Amino acid sequence: MRALGLDLGSKRIGVAVSDPEGRLATPTDVLHRTGDRARDHRAVAALVAEWEAEVVVVGVPYSLDGGTGPAARAMLAESRQLAGVLEVPVETHDERLTTVSAERRLREAGLDSRAQRKVIDQMAAAILLQAWLDGRRQGATS
């Protein structure tokens, strides 16, 4: 099952996609927010169609204690809006610390902060999507 992962930011949307078998997430794109949420969601719908995704996974930045702060509530609300636009299911996944992990991986790969800014959002999307894929596989084998 091909999945599309989204790291919804206020200025950019990081995008990652899985392989058709749903095993490996790859960072693919960054959508720049237009200020028009409906337009942004249509751009996401176009990516769902382009990649023939069967599910969209939206990262939710829960608090470190697992609580739902303002940022998490905003992402949950936007994921519900996306679900009303897309023709595939929209699931949410805990994205705590994905940006920190992405920054560390990019730094280890030798990218400076300027180069990191261009790809950090899609890398964060790939990390959250991979965690979701791994969780599904573990659930299937338990």
C-alpha cells in the first residue's frame, strides 16, 4: 500500500511517499503554503493522485508528555479538513521530535544549515511516515 506522509508546517508542507509495498518512506517534495488552505489541500490532492497513494499520514506534534497542545490541535483540525477533500483515508501519527531527528541526520550527512532548510520538511515527513509504516508492520506481526 503506497502512503503519502505530510509534515504540515505554517510556511511549508513536507512530503514523503512510501514504496508501493508500504515498506520504505522517501522524502519527495516541499509544498510552499500559499495562504489559501483550500488551494494547498488541492495541491496535496494532486500529489495523492500523482503517486496513487492509498492513505495520507499527517504528523501531529503532541507535547512531550503526550498532551494535545495548540500546535497538535491545529494539525488535527487540518487533518480533518484534508479528510474532507481527499478521496483516500487520512490518518494521524505522532511526530514528536521528527524535525530534531531530521536535523541530526542532515547534519551527519554534511549539510550546512542553509542546505538543511531546503529539505528539512520533506525529511521530517519521511521520518514520520517511516515510523507509521514500521508501526503497521509491527502490528501485523504481533
